[in-house]
Amino acid sequence: MPQRIDDAALDTLFRDARTYATWQPTPVTDQTLRDLYELLKWAPTSANAAPARFAFLRSKEAKERLRPALAPLNVEKTMTAPVTVIVGYDMKFYEQLPKLFPHGPGMRQMFESNPEMAAATAKRNSSLQGAYLIMAARALGLDCGPMSGFDQAKVDEEFFAAGKPCFGCDQEFFPEGHVKSNFLCNLGYGDPATLHARLPRLPFNEACSLL
Ligand SMILES: Cc1cc2nc3c(=O)[nH]c(=O)nc-3n(C[C@H](O)[C@H](O)[C@H](O)COP(=O)(O)O)c2cc1C
């Protein structure tokens, strides 16, 4: 029987967690990024398809490749963040279904023959997995700064070889441009000094209905 987590954990995940734009000079280790994936991978996706792909940009060189795609207001916060993750999705995620959903042998063909459904599934579930990444990061003591202010076509071309085979590219993990970017998320240990007052949220009766 699952246990309710305590109030301190709920504060860490939700009530005290903020979106950060400035960062302490504490690095994020590769092991922490591996721990992050090892947590988020367990959260649910349609048909267990797990279409999200994550490119963790840690080096100055990788950040410079991203710079031209960033909206002006997102440049400084991204270039100074210890890590920026591109949350993407694999349009051919269904090729993994024989491994990830072996008891449904028709699923691969169902998605392959219906590109519209495949695209909607990839976007919906990679967005979910990006949200799982944010929550897993918070659970590991990291802070996040998610961003949609960037040029998706530029990111796809630079990092995911959009429209061309990925010969000699260092992202051979994502061959032939069938991975697309969804959103970016800076990761690190946030500097609270620059936080503004927290914005309001809709109350229950404006956002929810009980039917
Ligand atoms: C998908 C997504 C895209 C966002 N895009 C941007 C962005 O491009 N630039 C930016 O400064 N903030 C961006 N934000 C940050 C939001 O404005 C911020 O998370 C929200 O106001 C809540 O702030 P809080 O977590 O401090 O309460 C984005 C957040 C999300 C989840």
C-alpha cells in the first residue's frame, strides 16, 4: 500500500520548489544525471513507449551550440546553468515497442501506420516525461528552469541532425533526424537571491470540477 509522503517532501517537490534563472557555482555530476534518469524512467507513458530522449548539455562547447537557438531572455540563464537538458521525443519511438511492450505485438504496426497518432503520442508522453524529469530533479535536491523560448528547428538541426543522416555527429544515439525537441530545462542548484515573489495559482474551483 503506497504511503503518503511527508510534508517536508511535499514542500521540496511542490510548495517550496521554484523556477530558477540564476545558479550557485555548484556543479551537477554525471552520476546525478544518471540518478535522475534512473528515477524518471519509472513514471508511466502510453503503452510504456517512453518516447522522450534527453540530451544533457554540460560543456561550454555544447552550450555554445545551443546559444543561437535561444530566445534573448533565455540566453544568460542557460549559459550560466550547470546543465541544460533538451527534452526531445523520438518520432520512431514505436521501434522500441517489441522490447518495451512485448505482450502487445500489434502496437508497433499500429503506430507506424498512423503517423498522426504516433506524433500526438510522442508529444504527449515526452511532455509528461519532461515533467517527471522536473519532479525527479527536485526529489534529488536539484532546481530547474524549464523553457519553451527557443527555436525548435535550429535545435533539431544542430543536435538531432534534422533532415540529414547523422554521419560523424556526436549524437549518433539519435540517428537520421527523427528526434525532435520539445522543451529545454536548466538544471543546477538555484540561487534564491534573484527569485521574485511567487505568482498566484488558480484555486480549486476555477481549475477543477467534481462530476
Ligand atoms: C514548459 C515551460 C516553458 C517555460 N518557458 C520559459 C521560458 O522560455 N523562459 C522563462 O524565463 N521561463 C519559462 N518558464 C518558466 C515559468 O514561467 C515558471 O515556471 C512559472 O512562472 C512558475 O514559476 P515558479 O516555479 O517560480 O512558481 C517555462 C515553464 C515551463 C513549465
